[in-house]
Amino acid sequence: MYINITDSETGNNKGSCGSLVAYLEKENRMVLKESESPGLWFTTNNRDISPQEVRVKIDHNVAKLGCDDAKFFLINISPSEKEITFLKQQFGHQGAEEQLKKYATGIMDAYAQNFKRENIKSGADLLWYGKLEHFRYYNYSDDEVKQGIEQAGNPKKGEQMHIQIIVSRKDLTNRIKLSPMNNSRGSNEKHSAKLGQFNRLAFKESGELLFDEMYAYKRRLKETVDYSLLMKNGNAEQKRTVYVLDQIEKKLSGSEKESFIEIAKKILKNNDFELEQLLNTFDFSTAGLFNIFSTDPLIYDNAETPIPDFKKKKGKRRGW
């Protein structure tokens, strides 16, 4: 699940949201040429909102904001192709669309709660509007366009359903300023009291957990935010450890695999890279798993040295 917050896809969030609203209507312009009904905007308790209402409501919810202040933010909710396929298998095509809107509403609850403000409890306390889109399009920065394989403007292949959300800088009462770009995480108390602290990593993780809980989705390690961050920013030893965990997961099955994944997620989240704890929790002598640690050292793709052998210790197994 990819969740990102930006100023605006059109590059400016210090004035009217009209340009952004018009940009997000691009799919409707294509649909109307085929004489089909346009997709409308939605929010917490309303699924039939016009683009005109979105523009007017957001543009008028700017009390005491200066000309150089952000007026709104754009939240991009992009499930992976695997997650979209999962929803369609469970609910059908139309059902998956509605479920994704329901999920987006839950995301906005998490967004509101992340500010840790007394009067901001859920998405119902915010002014926000979502737009479901079915396609993504190639642009000039894509490798396929640079290589001449695709043309800019062509739709990308595969499942591309996603949601774009415009959320006002001010809350629904037009009184409280809220900025997700304040990443103090509470370390600056005065700043956080004024703008509301916001932990963007915690927000992304909560969105991931929400999807898994809502739909009983069994998320692999490689699909987690923590895995991606460690493989991108971790040191060599951390990357090798993450690689080992991924190899173990591939060899497990059933309930043992599910238990392992939950423990491995805790390791990644807490930056606890003591693999011996994990070895004492599971019996890796079965299903060929012991070979991961006792024979042929694994070599991480970007590491110059092989991953060291880890021997399973005898003794009492530890719980988590």
C-alpha cells in the first residue's frame, strides 16, 4: 500500500484548488466522450459530490491563512496490484470500488487522529474530498517513455485503481490549522500545539494495518513500509538481516508462516536485529529451513560479503 502526502499534484497549494480539481477530473473527461456517467467525489457520509462543490468548499475554508500559507494538501492512496486484485476477488469490480472508498474514509480517520489534537478525533472533523481513479498515465519521466517503448499520455497496464484526496489545511470548523508537513512528532511542544504534530511514517503504517484488519489481508514482509525503508536506508548489516527474514518466509507455510511474519514485522519495526531470538523461537531444522543457516551462506545482492551463518542454539524457546 502506497500512501503519500504532497502539496499538490499541480505544484501549488497556496491558492485556489481549482486547478487540482480540474486535473483530477481528467478521467471524467475521457468517460464523457464515451457517453458514460462521470465519477463523482466523496467524503465521510456522502458519495455524490460535484467538483464545483469541492472547489468552493475548500477555497472558502481558509480563515486567517496568509497568501503564502498552504491552503490544502493532496493525499495519494495507491493499493498495489496484488491488493486491488484481492479486493476484486472478494467483492467484485463494483464492490472493490466501494470498499476502497470505505478504506479511504478510514484513512482520513487515521489522518485526523495522527495530529493528536483534542478536537480532531476523526475524518468527520476535517474538510476533505476523495476521487477514485481507475487509470494512471505515462509521463515523460517514465523509463518506458524515455526508451521509446510507450508514449506520454498512454494509460499504464495492469490494475491502477487508486484514490486522490484533497484535504483542507483548516479543520471543518475553519478554526484549527493542521499541517501534515509538520513532522516534529511532538519534539517541539510549542510548534506541535500550534500546528498539531504529525508523524508521517506512523500515518503510513496505520494505513497499512487498517487495510490488513479491514479485509483480513495477509501481508508479506516485502509489502510493508518498514521493509521498504530498511532496504532503502538501512546499513549493510540491516539489509542482510532483512534479506534473511525474507528467505525464511518463502520457505514457511501455513500457521507457522503467519506466526513468523508477525514476529519478523516486530523486528523490522523496532530495529531489533538479533536473529538469535528468532532462531530460538522456531524450529528451523524442519522443511529444510536449517539449511538456511548451516549450509551455503546467503549473499545479499548489494553486499560484498556473504551473510554469516547463524547456528540454531539448543535450549528453551523464547516467547514474544
